[in-house]
Amino acid sequence: MKKLSIKICHCLFLLVLLTPAGSRAQEVGVSNDNLFETFQKGQQSGNRLEFFFNTSGRYRENSAYDWLDEVNLYLNEAKKQNDSTDILNYSLIQSQVYHDLGDYYRSLAISKELYPEIQNMDMTTKTILLELMDQCYGKLKFYAEQIDIRKEKRELGISKNVSFYDIYANLGFYIQARDHYFEEERKNVEEGDFYGQAIFYNNVGNFLRLDKSLRTALSSYKKADGFLNVFLNDVTKTKSDSEVFEANLLKAVIGGNIGKCHAHLKEYEEAVPYLESSIASIKELNNGKFSSDLIENTLEIADCYLQLGDYGKATDYLSDNLNPIKAENMIKKNNLLAAYYDKTGDYKNSAFYLKKSIGISDSLSVKETATKLQQLQTVVGEHFNNTRTQMEEQRLQLEQSRNAMIELDERNNLVFISLVFTLLGFAGLVYAYLKSIKNQRLIAEQKHIIENSLVEKDSLLKEIHHRVKNNLQMVSSLLSLQTKNTRSKAAIEALEEGKSRVKAMALIHQKLYQNEDLSVIEMQSYIESLINSVQSVYKKGGHNINITIDAEGVELDIDRAIPFGLILNELVSNSFKYAFPTDDENGKIYIHIRKIGEQEGFFEYTDNGVGLPEDSEERANSSMGIRLMNRLANQLQTKLNVDNATDGVRFWFNFK
């Protein structure tokens, strides 16, 4: 059953790769029911509360201001009737709508008015109220109060721990935030939860992007987008309208994050399509709801158009009803307006917005310099207290374990004393007992000798692999020298191919002596090193090809790693040489290795190049590369399969 589910996942990944993003978005739509009208039809405030907080995309047809007007009518009527239950329910909805509009102070004020009565609320209402206060305190950077709310959530069983990673991120400590996020959240995401995986890798990408690790962040965002595509196209699982809406909104956010990474890398033309698509989707899905992602994406695309010299589109986005709340976004908007007027020759307006930006920056620095250290001290202190509490709990558990062991030792001592008195009557058994102790000492000494021998053996094996790698590098160097002394183009190509194959084998031995475990090789890092080695040979075409490697967590022994390395070397070299003759920048290569069960695995290699020629079967009989790959596949006890029916080419096989 487990193997079948893994095969289904592989099929879903292939379906995602072969299905255009536009068609997927059409297939996975959202319900056309008008949620606002459904909310109005509710007869009781409790039903409306449950519907409001359990429904995503509620602002799709009617804006947040329409919802606010309607809720205010219900709330005023409840106050006239002096119905405390209705007042509580509609006040919670009102607070959430103000939060969605970005008015965090008013949302928090309403929540704080309700808080004194929290002891009289049921668990659902308590959860809604505390979550609202948690979010508002975070948005307003009141971290001490936010921590107190999270403590209360933990005491009520709403959450397990007091998290700090988002607070660290808000304070600008992104590496600490990422580390805490990994520690707290990675264990909660199941392997088959593709939506949860998408959220996880998107958040990791956010921490990396804010820390300026843009290439790594871009890889994390693309991984998140891939998991989200699998989730949306998984026809085996039934998804509600709410789940589909949230997934589509997350997809828009991830697309915007990818665009921001390209923009920060000064790849403005690559960034614009992602940002435009993200802005359009967020506007459609969040009708009237405040979105920080929408603000940031709009500012980023305006900057891209300024850098590209398209001032008309830049000013269109800057004047697109843009009302940033965060100080850093206000500063960026003013800086962009100043840059726009400077480039268009309106120096008076340019100076005005630049002065305005400097004023906000100075005001922000005066306020934040005085409070940021205090906030950091509070957060670190609470984190320390939380850690100390956990350590105290662990100490108590250890103390209990120690007491239990002492009791067990006392019982064992009683048993041992009884046994000794029994053995005194049996001299022969005493002699056998003493002899067994002597044997145990001999065994311990022999064990020590064996362990030392194993350590020495590991050192010798590493040295052997190191020397083999060095010898193979020497062979590669000799082939390079021979290449320089050879004028025949065919001979040079043959020598280069031989040198590439030698390097592939040398990498295996290099990875082995660098590993603690000398029996296996981690394939993700090996393939990355192999790709870099092949790219160094084909400098012209290799750097324009987008290569995706999906082999994380796969380890192979040397008997299988060497054939794999040589097969990959041939495939990648052929793609670089033949698949993209026009040096197309849209060239893509996808390498996928997955273990299926304990012994079996699956390998797939695809590119979107020109594909194999029509006489590929005849060439296979004469091509050394194809013959070599077939023989290597035989070593893996499998058969190399080729699919040339679609764009590009696809090679795959199962292996043991």
C-alpha cells in the first residue's frame, strides 16, 4: 500500500509538470455562492459567527467595508436589545473585519473591551478572541503583551508552546527566526501534507529573502510552489471551497515572493510577470481586505518599471490607491515617487517626497532606537524563562527517573544479596560466576581492540578513496594535456568526454572520503557537484539552463552511485551539447531520484530541448554514450527507457 501511494505521488508530480498553470487555475476554482448573502440569511449571531470565521474568501464578492456596515447594523440592534451574547459575537466579527482592513488599533481596542469577560466564554470564543489579540499585538509590535497572550493560549491548551520565531523576524533577526521556525514547525508537517509543505517552505523563503539570501530563498519559494501545484491537482483528495480559495491565495503570495527575489537580484524583466500575476490574483481574491503582500508587490513592480525606464507604468502602480501602513513601506513609496520625479525632471516634487521620506525615517529611528532594545530584552528574557521552564520540567522528569532507578537498584540489590547467599552453597556455581567475570573482561578488551581496528580501517578507507580521487584527477589532467596537443576536433571531443567521465568517478570517491559514513553517498549534493563540473566544460550553454534537482534524502552505495554518476554525466553533457542549439534561456532540465521502499528506487531525467532525432535508434547502435548508458543500466539490473513523444526528451528507469 505504501509503494502504491508513493507511485501516485510521482504521477502527481509529473502531472504538475505537464499541466499548464493557467489550466490548473481554471480547473481548481472556487464556489460561485455569494457568501455575504449566506451570512445575511443567518438567523442567530452564533451561526453567523461560526460561518464568518470558518469561511475563506468572504471578501470575494463584497468588500470588507460592506461586511463592516452589515455587522455594525446587527451590533447596534443587539445593543438596543441588551443581548450580551449577540453583542459578544458581533463585536468579535467587527474586530476581525477591522483587522482585515489593516486598522489594528481599533481591532485591538474592541478585543480588549471583550477580554475581561473571557472567563465566561466557551473555548471557541476564547480561541477567536486570543488569536485576534495575538495578531494585533504582533502587527503593532507590542511583543511583551503578545507573549502574555501566547502564554495564556498555552495554559488553555489552544497552543502547545510559546513561539518566538515571528517576533524575532519582526525585530530583524531573520536567521534566529528561521532556526526557531525549523525547530518548532518542521516536525509538525507530515510528508504527505503538500499544502502544509507549501506553507512551510514559503515561510522559510521569507526568512531567507529578508536576510538577503536571495538565491536560496528563490529555491525555497519554487519548492513551495511545486508542493502547492501538487495539492491543487491531487484528484484523489476532496477539497472544500475554503481550502481551494486559501491555496489559490497562497499561490498568488508565493508568486509575488518569487517576483520580489528576482527584483532584488536586479532581474527586473523576470520579476514583472510574477508580480503582475500576484497583484491581480490578490486583488481578485481579497476584495477590499488589506493585504501587506499586495502593498509590497505593488511597490516592487513600480520599482522594476522605474529601473526599466517605463515611467508611465511605474506611476500607474504608485497611484493605484496605495495606502501602506508599515513605516518601511511608506518610506519606500516616497523614495520611489522621489526617484520618479527626479527621472522626469520634476525636481521640486522629487525634493518634497525625498524630504518626506527622510522625515519618516528620522521619526522611525528615534522611536525604534529607544524601544527595539527594550523589546529585544523582553523577548530574549521571556525566551530564556520559557527555556528555563522547559529545562526545569526536564530536570523534574530526570529526577523522577533517577528515583525510579534508585528504587530499581535497591530491589536489584535485594535480589542480588539473596542470590549471593544462595550461591554460597554452590561452590561450583561461584567458580563459574568468577570465570564469567574474567571472560567479560576479556570480551571488553577484545571489543576495545576491534573498535580501534574499525577506526583504523575507516581512516585507511578514506585515505584509499582520497588517493583514488587524486589518481583520477591526475588522469583527467593528463587527458587535458593531451587535448592541448591534439588538433583533431573529433579526438578533442573524445578526450573531453573521457575527462568528464573520469571527473564523475572522481567525485564519487571525493564524496566518500568526505562523509562520516563510508558506505553511502548523499545524491543531492553529489549531483549538484557533478552539474557544476559539467557546466565548467560547456560554459556557453550550461549557464542559461535552469536545472532542478530533486534527490534530497536519497543515499546510494558506491556500486550504484558510480553507474548513476556516469549515466547523469552522459545525459547532462548531451543536453548541453545538443538539446539547446539556439542557446535558449528557457531551457530546463529536471533530475528526479526517489527511493521506493527499502531496496527499490526510481530515476527520471527530462529536458525541454529539441529532443532526439528520428534516427535515434540507429544512432544508439553507433553512439558510444548511448551504449555506455545501456551497459551502466545493466549494472543496475534495469533497462534505460526513453520517451521522445513530447517536447524535449525523457529518460527513466526503476532500480534496485
